[in-house]
Amino acid sequence: MPNPIPDFLLPRDQVNRRAFLSRASLGLGAVALAALVPKKSLSPIVEPRSPNSGDFRGMLVHAPRAGIKTKRVIWLYMAGGMSHIEGWDPKPVLARMNGEKMPESITTGQQIAQLQGAELNCLGPQHPFKKWGKSGLEFSSLFPEIGSQAADDLCIVRSMHTDAINHDPAHTLMNTGSMVPGRPSMGSWLLYGLGSECDDLPGFVVMVSTGNYGQKQPIAARQWHSGFLPSRHQGVEFRSQGDAVLYVQNPKGVSREQQRDVIDSINQINSLSSDAIDDPEVATRIAQYEMAFKMQSSVPGLMDLSDEPKHVLDLYGTQGADGSFAANCLLARRLAEQGTRFIQLYHRDWDHHGQVKSNFAGTAAEVDRGTAALLTDLKQRGMLDETLVVFGTEFGRTPMAQGLGRDHHLAGFSMWLAGGGVKGGMAYGATDELGYHAVENKTHVNDIHATILHLLGIDHLRLTYRFQGRDFRLTDVAGRVINEIMA
């Protein structure tokens, strides 16, 4: 019988010597096993994986730990290093010491970004703080919408610390659990572990917005890459203006039926290659062609807000498709309803080396309404309990002045979580009285990752992937679940 596989797809052209020897040895082992084990005991113990299924330690994950309600994460990522001093961590002592020299006992030997050799003087909070909600949770007066609508849903972690003093490695650590580039992002780990609940939209979506204050923080696409995990787990960037996904529409003159024929033909060829060499990347290619075809119908429907009632649009303060953070928050809720597992919204305006007073106020106003609307909308739809909302940044800002701004700061900063099994109306941990060091219930980035995985029903120690002879995980060799903030 003639070989049905084209010459250019034959295994000898695509399998290297090491892979051939490895597979050959496995084949010999299988022959020996078949001779020793009764045939009735050779039934499969692991179900076949589909492109959208989870792949937790090589097995399909049908459901997280019993009793877990949390299904998805919406991460509101404040890129640029949001100041905890102006935002979430009230510091009355620092306010009283405004303009005084920063005590050397606090700063000696500490890692500093751009203030090396400069005179270090205290810069007090530039805006007043206020107690919000029934809980009396205290944070900046610049977040009136969050404060009035959602203060009792927030768990503010005020004892964050990280390992990176500059933006790019700090982004990489916050997204992947390591400063080493090339590791899988958190969204990719979740898709690998739990799979996607959505068949016609990606399970991991990223959107980026830019405002009018502060330096525009560059965000590299590798921050949502799948690293060494199969590439079907990487994030897909959506745009909130114009076409949400570039090149997803058919070329002019090509009908949907013609496109279906093209996809079927390409996938038949790819299937021959997959059968021959069993390469997961070929399977990914097949799945992504199918996903792209489905997205040609699902994405326009997602972006069409004509079915949103006026009171919802008024809540967010946007009609959509304007590229704003609020518009992205509304799309995040729609994606969550469709089953997208991990949604990450970047806002790039928090790099306030200068004019921190005016710039922080401007950027806070850009995110306040959309954030509050998202939390309120999720709660009204009964979705907040099963959606973990994370509001965070890559590092904080110094309590010392950099002119009229603040420098990068890694030793203490804040982020908050809401919904998804977290206690609301509380603060966890603390920095010292000047906001420099995390001193109470110190919380590392790896601890946040371990906690998020736990809330989704995953043991962070068991979600691993073997690569280059080592078992890797999102939390690397660290991570502690913060049980004290669990509802």
C-alpha cells in the first residue's frame, strides 16, 4: 500500500536522532510489557486530551478541588509601579515627616533604582485617605467609586514585596513567578491546569489601555506567553478599538464556506503530520486554526454592545469601543460570561517619577469608575463569588522624594483581591510607619500566585511541567497560601 503521508511530512524529515531513539526504546518497552501483562489489563488510564482540556500533571482535570466556586480570574494590572503611599497604605507618620531626611537606619544597604547617591528626603502622601464602607477600610480619597460601591469587597494586601527593582524584570516576575524570561505566564498555567470553559473564544485574553498621565509603560507580548508549555495555552491580545483581533476576518471576496474548505484542507495535512510524529505543536496548530475560524463569528458578537442596557453602559461610563480602561472592564465581564478563564487588563500610566500628586490623581480617575463598575456588575449578576478580581502592580514607589515624584520601590507595596473566595472589607499585612519595608505578614509575589491557584482549587506544588529535566511550577521553589484572607 502506498504511504499516504507526503514526502515532506515523513517522520525521517521531522524527527531528530534523539527523539527517534527515545521513541524506539519506548516501543520496545511496550512490546515487552504486552508480552508480560494480560490483555484485559491494558485498558487506558488517562483520557485523551482535547486542545481545550486541562493537562494537570499529564491528566485531564475535569473539576477543581471539591467545594471550590472560583472559576476564573480578572487581573487589573496597573503597569508602571503604582504608589501605595498615595493609594492603599495610609501613612500619617510619613505625612508628619514630609520634607525631613529619611532615617539612614531604614535606607542603608537597600536597593534603590534612580536615587543612588541622592539626598533622601521624606515625601508624605499627596492626597488624603478616607474610611469607606461598613468595614471602615481606609484607602485613598481618589477612588470614590471603588470606595462607595465596593470597599466591603476588597482585601488589601499591604505587605507585598518583590525581587526586581526595574520594570521589565518586575513585570516578568509578577506574571510568571520568575525574573528569568521565557517562563509561562500565570494565565497559561491556569489553562494548562484547568483548561478552558469556552469553545469559540480564547481561554486567556489580554487587553491594554493607555491614559493621559505619567510615562507610558511598555508592555511586551511575552508577558502573556506560554513559555515552554504547549503554545495553545498562551494569551491572545484583544483590542478595544477597531478589529478586536487582527486578521481574524476573511479577506475580501472569500466566503465563510470557502474559508471552511481552506481550514479543513490545512487541518487534514496537519493531521497527517500529527499522526506521524505526535508533536503537540502540530495539534496546537490544528486547534488554533479551528479557534480562529470560530472567532470569526464569536468576536464580533462579543464586541457588539447593542444588547447591553443603558444602565449598564452608564455604570461603566462608556459606550464601548473607545479604547478606555472602562471599556475593557466591560469586555472583561462579557468574556467572563462566555467562559474565558483568565482575563488581564493592563493600564500603562502608573510610572510617576515626576508630578506624582497630579499624575496619580489623573490616572486614578482613569481606572476608578471602570473598576467599581466591574465589581458591581459581577455582583449584580451573581458572578463575583466565582470570579477572583485582582488589582495590582509590579512594585510600589519610594516614600522618599524624587523631585516631585517617587522612584521604583520593591521592599513594600500594596495590591488587592475581591470576590472568588476572599474575605472583603479587610487589610492584610503592613509596612513600617514610613511605608518602606513590609514588616507584618510579609507577602511575596509567589505567595500571591500560590493563593490564587488555591482559590481555583489547585495545589501550587502539584501544578508542574517537566522541561529540560526539571519540574517547573508557577511558584518556582517558593510560595505560601495566605489562608488568613480566605472567606
